Amino acid sequence: METRVGLLRNVPLFQDLSHEELLAIAPLLQENRYNRGKLLFMEGDPGEEMFLVEKGVVKIYRFDDEREIILALIGPGEFFGEMALIQPSANRSAAAETLESCVLYSLSRSVFYEFMEKHPRICIRLLETTMQRLRNANDQIYNLTFLDVRTRLIRTIVRLAEERGVKLGDGLLIDVRMTHQQIAGIAGTTRESASKVLQSLTEEGLIVIENKRIFLNDYKKLKEMAGL
């Protein structure tokens, strides 16, 4: 049980709760283990639960004219699927699939509502997270509308480094295995275009790709190139 309490304590949504409050909610979580490539739900499915990630990475995505657009990568200590819980009549607004082997905990709508009523601070945290995700979505729309492919790819790499980067020597390692197709899905371009830009950045010595992971040799330079 303490493992679950530790997980909850690291999730921003529950950080304001006391140890006793965390102990109360921990038994209500349902543990789930999934292999890589497990489809958790599809866009349009009814939503009855939210998920907390203990281990692994989950991609949230939609399809646009049969092209996959990756909206977010959700890693340890983060949650997803909350929007369908806020509006009981709403269906899933996107699909979710595991990128790696994952350990997830699910929390049903009835439990979530009951807990929100007793702990209104969770509502503030939920609102903050929702607003940040809305800002990210607006940024993505701007990138797709106004930026060229190279800049979009560089911004994607920088954002992934900020969210998933691990300090390694003088650089940053994006500690998520991703194919060129998946990187293209985040940047909103084709695999061919993404591969060309990644190859160019590699030849310029700005990144190194090994075992489907991207290492940033010069994060500061890439951020400048992205206009951030």
C-alpha cells in the first residue's frame, strides 16, 4: 500500500493531500500491467476511469485524414483520461496506447467524484493541469499552422527534452524509444520529412540517435533554433 501512496504523492493532482488522505484513496486504485502496444481506449469510447502511470509511457493521439497525430506522451507520475470523468456524458476525446511495458493504476468515476467532493483542492490541481494541456494544444496548433517542418521538428525535440529529458554528461537524453513515424506524429508531418530533418540535425552534430532514443548534444542551441 505504501507503494501506491508514494505514487500518489508524486502525482501533482494529489500532492496537497495528507498521508492519511492518501492512505484512504490508495486501496481504491486498480493496478493494471500492459505490454508495449496495448490499446487502452479509442477516441469516442465511453470514459469511466482515469489512469495514473507508475511505469512506462503512454501516447495520447488522434487521427487526421488517417494520419496519426500524437497529442502527448504521458510518463511516470502523470495521469490521463480525466476529461471523460469531468463530463459524465462525454466520450473519450482521443485514443491511448502504451509505448512501453506499463504499470498503470485506474480510478473509477464514482470514486473520483466522491473524493473531489471531500477534497476540493483536487479540483484546483485538476484545473491547473487541464489549462496547461490546453496551452500545449494551442502551441501545437500554432506550430502546425505557421512553422515549417524543420522548426516543428526541432520544437518537438526540445519539448520532449523538457518533459522526458535525463541529464547525461554534457547533454540531455530523451529517455523514450520512438520511431521516426512517432516523432513525425508529434510534429504533425510525414515520416519521410521527419527522417530528413533528423538526419540533418545528426550531421550537424546537434543530436545523436541510438536505439530509438535521441540525445541532445546542444540543448541551448536547439532551443535557440526553435525560437523558444
